[in-house]
Amino acid sequence: MSERARASQNLLSCKTPTGTTPSITHAQPQKVFEKSNKFPKFRDGDVTLVLSTGRVYQLHAGVLRRSSEFFSKILTEENGAILTPKAKHAGVTIRYRLDLVDVEIGSGHFVLRGVDSAGRTAVSSTFPDIENGKVPNEVYNHYDNLFRAFYNLHLEFDDQNLATVLRDSMGLVGLAENYGSADTVAESVDIALLRHGQILFKSIAQNPVAWSNFACRIKSPTIFKDCLIHLVGKWNMLTEYEKVDINPEVAEICERHYKHMSLVKQSIEMRILGHYCTSVQRSAMDNPGRAQYCNDIYTWMAISLFRHWFSQNILEKKNLNANDGGAKFYRQLARGGQAYLDRAQVDHFHLYCPMTPKGKTVFENHLNAYKADIQNFVQVLMVNRSQLEISPDEPLDHLLNLEVERSDYPWLSRNEQVDTDGASQ
């Protein structure tokens, strides 16, 4: 039985988690003696939430209802006590009491206790003690942050490093999902993670599958955008087992972008193969003769060598079909110069086509000029659209040029996506 089901079954139960009859005492009507009126105990709060002997909250039913599907169903007028005028005059505000039970198993669940017209309730003597070592403090911290999020307060995460923040974030989000409050905590969790900047984005680059799933849970545009960029860039590297772990809707989005990116790369390759530099082009109006074309022999030889090298790389599947999606191949083209077809490779070419030292220099100049032309074709693939700062000397093993649109966010409804697309047009 799920925690949600157990919670519903025990809503009006007055028994302890072990099923024994609790020892009953009557809590005294709460009077307004406290000077403070702030979280976690508001003087005008009408709900007491008892997590343990040392964790008691006095919050507002209205806030809890607005923030949680669970609390909106349990904190109804029918379940609330009708306080007498005498109790109200004495400063009693409590109409509901919820006790956290079964906290040793998972995150526990709340049980509604009866509150009489004087604000008194039956009190169980079997609350867990957070100091006894049986109940992890993390569980109570998650509940504390959940209630803080309800009041738009700063969340108290263990901020030692990204790992501890992620641990607290995942615990809080899991708890919020149990109580139908995921949307309420999402923004606060997102902000807490984004504070880690480049450490976060480096982690996303290393494990975009897991981060994409979590980004969807907290509906984080910034984190999801980077995840999608890395997923599409690494699509050929991912195993089938890894792809199965991706949210099916996200996997569909990745597949769609991957196919479109492949078409872009194919188009670029076709343009490169069909490129002729302006120095070898002639106009029919000039009625060019053989002598004019002979003057461009070194350029034509450079074009021939380049296309030989380029076609060989395609046949060896170093382009878009490579595991890296052609990242290394396209980056060589973008750098030009000695990044490919360097002097050693050109010297090998001269074994078949010997030249004088002067001829070799002229040939190399024409080859470098042609490479410079090719650089322009692949610049669109070199754009880094992720938040990760990349050193030119230490690039990632995949491309980062995917342009993510708001309509790619899977948590947006179809109507929102249509409205977004219409506005962009």
C-alpha cells in the first residue's frame, strides 16, 4: 500500500502506528504568551503539526490548503473544531492537529487527531525522538523545508557542496510530490541548485540523463535546457539502456532534435564538397582559355587533396555518424590551419606529387586559403548554447550548438506551447 493510501486510510485514526491505544492526556488550550509570531509557530496559526517531541509547528490551514493537494483535502471545515467563544477569548486558535506517524518507514504520513471545542486534543505518548538514532534528521529537515516553501521562506539546505544540496533537493522534491506540492517547492529548489553555477553545469554535462529527469520534476528551464543540449550532442554515445532511463517525452524531443541536427550537418557537408573558391571561378563572358585555368593548378591540387581527405573521413564515419556526432571532425574544419592536413600529411602527398621547395610553399598557401573558406561553413556548429564555460583548449567530446525553444519544455501544456509559438511568430 502506498504512503498516500495509508495516509488516507488513517486520516481520522486515533491509534498509534503500532495499533495500541495511546495514553490520553488533554493538551491545555493554547494561550498567547509568545512574543514572536513567525515560522515555525504563528500565534494565529490554526493547525498544529507534530513531527516529533522536538518538532512542533503551528501553521495556517489556508496556507497549507493552497500549497498542497493533501492538506486541501484533509483540512476541511468538517474536520476542523468549532471553538467556543470562551476558547477564542482565551486566545485559542487551534482547530486541527496532525501527527506524523510511521516516519521510521520512508517519510511517514500525517494522521488527523480530534480537537475539541476548547482546542484540546488527545496526545499520544509514542512520538519518535529525533535524538534516538532511529529516525534520520534528514526526514525532519525535508518537512521543515517543505513548510518553509509554503511560506516562501529561504530553504535551509546543507550548502557544503553540490552533492549535499542535491541530496536535500531530491529529498524535498520526493516529499513534496507525496503531498501534491511539487510546484510549490520547484522554484526554491531550482534557485538553490543554480547557486552552484559552473559546478552544477559541469555535473549536468557529465550526467545529462539523470539531471534531465530531475529538471522535469522541478520544472527548471535553465537546468533542462542544458540537459537537452548535452543529450542531443551525446545522442550517439548513449547506450540503449541509458536512453530507456530518459523520460519518454524527453527522449522523443531529443530524437526529434537529433534528426534535425543530422540534416543540418548533412547540408553543411554537401556545401563543403561543392565549394569552389572564387580564385578558380571564371565568367563565360571572359571566354577563358586553357592558359588561364593552368595558372590555378596549385589551387585545384589543393581542392583535390582536401576533398580526398574530407571524403575519406566521411567514409570512415568520423562525421555526423561518429559517436561524438562529428564533434572532433567539425572542430578540425573550424580551426583550419594545421588542425588537419598538416605539413606531415602534405609531405606524404608530395611523395606522389613532388614539387620544388618554392612550389611546396605556394601549394601550402593555396591549401590554407581553401581551409579558411571551409571554416565559415561549420561556425554554426561551434556555438556553445549551454551555460557551461568551455576552454578552447579542453572542449567537450560533443557539440553544444542545439538551440532550445520554450516549446521544448515537456511540462508545458499543449495550449501553452501553441501560445508561445504564436507569440514568437
